[in-house]
Amino acid sequence: MTDGRHTIVGLGELLWDLLPAGKQLGGAPANFAYITNLLGDKGVPASRVGNDSLGDEALQRLTQLGLSADFVQHDPVHPTGTVEVEIDSSGQPRFDILHPVAWDFLDWSPHWQQLASEADAVCFGSLAQRSAQSQSTIRSFLTATQPRAVRVFDVNLRQNFYSRQVLADSMKLATIVKLNHEELPKIMHLFELENRGEKESAQRLLSLHDLKLVCITRGDGGSLLISARECSQHAGIRVKVADTVGAGDAFTAAMVHGYLRGSSLAQINEIANRVGAWVASQSGAMPVPQVVGLPQTLAEIA
């Protein structure tokens, strides 16, 4: 990989988070693409919205955020996705995700096939695979990427919108798997594997699915990164939390940014935790850096 600007795709759901303070554009792939752009790469959201006012507003918002809407499809039947979000006293969100919506009907097209062939990396999750059509399209996209492309499976378990088969198939298609400390025991149970702790379980997933990297995030407790040759643990960066919506997606974006540049796991862990902490300290998943720019904004985090 070079140090140039990479094309990195966030593939899956684009939706409105209906937060207590008002609605904000979100969905893990869109959050991921936004932070990717801030870090200096070309983040591209690939999703689907309805032909409705929320869909129009979503496209306008993407443009305002500096993201391309060229790969966001229009659904003539199904509405734009929305999620009711409640935030508890510690800033942790609880989601109620509307179903079915436009991003449940992602359509495989020549336009998307061209994007897949140009992608240096693509991040996808389990939520957008809750429908057969979107699951098929996501798999078609992944198999159409170049062999050198990095395919990141951000597990992102939500409600009951996942299955053992989807999780296993996604890991087989992935280069990197990222999950959090609460998802890990669920994954090990579904795969009928003994959970002997984070490190050993991560190593088991690494070898079982022929992965290049496994990442386990621990909220404000940091993260664990494991490859075949390296292991790095980070204690995390404590900040005053506004809400944690999108913090994990920000972590993933920074992780991919570093991975594509051949950074060490320790370097990746540091920048990813810093970016994730910054997003958690702000309201919403797509905060705007201070006028001094993102590097200085991140440097000012304790």
C-alpha cells in the first residue's frame, strides 16, 4: 500500500438516528465513511434511501458533510431508515431499528461493481445483512473487490438481526474482524467455541477464519489488536462522554487508515482510541473538528 489517498467504502445502512436532542444522520457505514474522510482518505457511503423527505434530507446532509452521495440508491417503495435512540446516564445508547426500510433492499448494479473494483478497503457489518437481498448484494460487492482490498467485518450485533450463518460467512470473506467485548462471548457461543478470555478467543477467530487482524474494543477500557505476529493492548483514553453513538465506527475508520499504511498495531491502537474518544466526547456520530483541524483536535485530548 502507498501513502496516497485510499478509496474506502462504508457498505450497508444509511439512516436517521432519532436522538432525544433531535435527529442525526447515521448508520455505521456512513459514520465510518465520514471519519475516513476526516482522516484524509476518500470515504464513500454505499447504501439506499427512500424517495421521501428523509431520503432527500439524507443526501443533502451527506453533501454538507463532504461525502459523495453517488452510490446511495433510491428506493421507490420502502422508506428511509430510522432508529429510535435512547441514551442512558452514562452516555450508552439503546436502539430500536425500524424494519423493513430502503437499505434492506440494496441492489447489485454495474455502478456498484465499478466501485467495488476501485476500493482499497470496504467495511461492512451484520445489521445490513438482515434481509436476503441486501445480504446477497453485500456478498457480491465483497467478491468483486480486488484481491489486495482490505475487507473489514465490523460485527455490530443489533437486536436479533443476526445469525450464526451470516456471522460465519462474513468472517470467511473478511480480512479484518472487529467486535466489542460484549459481542465476543456471544460470537464464541454461537460458534460453539469455548470463551477462554479475549486474547485466546481472538487468536482462535484469527486462525479459524484465516484473518489478518482481530480487534476487540472495550468501550472506555481501550482495545486489543491481534495479528499472527503482533499483539497490542491499549488502556483507552478517558474523556467526558457526551454520547458513545458512532465512537466504535470512528475507531474502525482510524484502524483501517493505519492498517492501509502499514502502521504497527501499537500505532493503530493509539490513533484509533484517540479518534474514538474524540467522537464519544462530542454529541452524535459525525462531529466537526475544531477550526485548528483534526490532528490538533486529537492532540488536545488528554
